[in-house]
Amino acid sequence: MGIKAMLIYNPQSGWGAPKKHGLPRLLDRLSALGIDAKPAPTASVGHATELAREALRQEVSLVIAWGGDGTINEIARGMLGSHTPLGILPGGTVNVLARATGIPRTLKAACQLLRDGRPRAVPVGMAGERPFLLMAGIGIDGEVVHRLDPRMKKRLGTWAFWILGFRLLASYAFAPLTVRVDGKEIEGTGLVAGKVPLYGNGYLITPDAQLEEPWLDVVVFQGRRGLDYLRYLVGVATGTHLRFKDVVHLRAARLEVEGASGQHYQLDGEPAGRLPVRIEVRSDALTVVLP
């Protein structure tokens, strides 16, 4: 008897031909592996969360996410606290989670992993009531994601983030924010709290982050000018940013962030809200099929 699964996918994510063109072949490939997957395309923002909850009500043995990190984030939101495994088929623009965990980026190998991989309980980050598996970003990072036109992202991929980011450097206010952690206050203008070491396409802003550990790798940037952030970019590219005197690096399971200007924050590359926000780790909140 095959494994009963639901395949949740975003028809619009990623590059190249629409997913509907590759869907029949993918279903055949899964069937050959003993996985009976019911396809469930998303229709709008947040729909993947509803579909994940429906999959749990149907008592499937496996929920499969075929899409980018934003789609995976939405599905995770609907599966928090469940022991049903989440399998991942990379199909987005960047696929940071797949890169960070060693999930194959080709569909054939990723499908094989669904059968041969090991389900593991994974702690997830929480910003308020919303989960994240990759990172939370506050400051110019969150502002870029908030302002980014999805059509520009679809057309240019990761270049869209860089182009908009460089445009904002000259005009962004770099308003102060306060980070409270372990009874201490840290002042800054930007923050990244990572659950994985990778940020975007191969950059290591939070190099000590580990998906399966119950803590966050936190980097606070304290510069107040666009030139400071250009220096941080060079530091990240060369792996030296944590040595800067105006960069604070720490490990935390819980932190609170406030900002008088109500700065935007992003989770896993998607806009998520405004400050203030409490960020923490929820242990063993999700089961993911990993290599």
C-alpha cells in the first residue's frame, strides 16, 4: 500500500515553465516510489496554510511542499505541533532551506529523499504567532522585502532584492531599534535572527545557526548610514562582518525587538509585520524529512 500524501504547490513560484506542465511527470515519479500524492495548488497568499491544515484533517502520512521558501513557510504555519512529516521539493527562486539542509535541488533526487530520508523533529523560530525556518530580518532587510514587487521578484529572482536594496541605501532612515535579550538591551538599526546559516543565495550572515538546535544565531547591526551597510555587505561577502566593532553577535532562545518607527520585519523572505515583535524558538514544532 502506498504512502498517502498531499502535494501542495505554488503554481507561480520559481523560474521557467509553469508547474502545471511538470505536474503529471512528478506525480508519476512519486507513484513509482510508492507515494500516492494528491495535488493541491495554492490560489492566493495564505492558501498553503489552509491546505496544510486540510491535509492533517485528512490524516495523510506525508505533506509535500513543492515551491519556494515562502510556500514552505506557509505550509509550516499550518503544521505546527503536528507529527506528520513535511517533505520538501525545491521549486522556488532561491530555495534557501534546501541549500542549507542538503535537500537535493533536482526533482528526481528530492523525490527519492522523500522515501529514503529521515523525519526529524525541528525547532522553529516564532515571531509572535508566525513561524520561520530560515531567518527573521528587521530594518532595511525587512523594508526591502516589504516593498518588493512580486512581479519584479518573478522576473529577476535574487537580483530583485539586491537592486531594490541598493536603491534604498541612499534614502532609508536607519531608524534605531532596541533588542532586549537575557536582561540586556542592545541598540542597533538592523537585525537578522537565523535558524540556518545561509541567507539568500549563499551568504552567511548568521554562520553559527543550526536548524535542529533550539536557539537563534543573532546579528545586530549598529551603523546609521548607507555607507555602514555597504561595509557590512563587503564583510558578509568576505566572512569578516562579525569582527566589526559595530556588529553584535550572540546566541539567544528569546528576544524582544522594539522600534519607535515601527520598522518592517520579514520572515523567510516574506513580509510579516511591523515592530514591536517577540522572537523565540518553539522546540520540536515541526517534523521535516531531511537527508
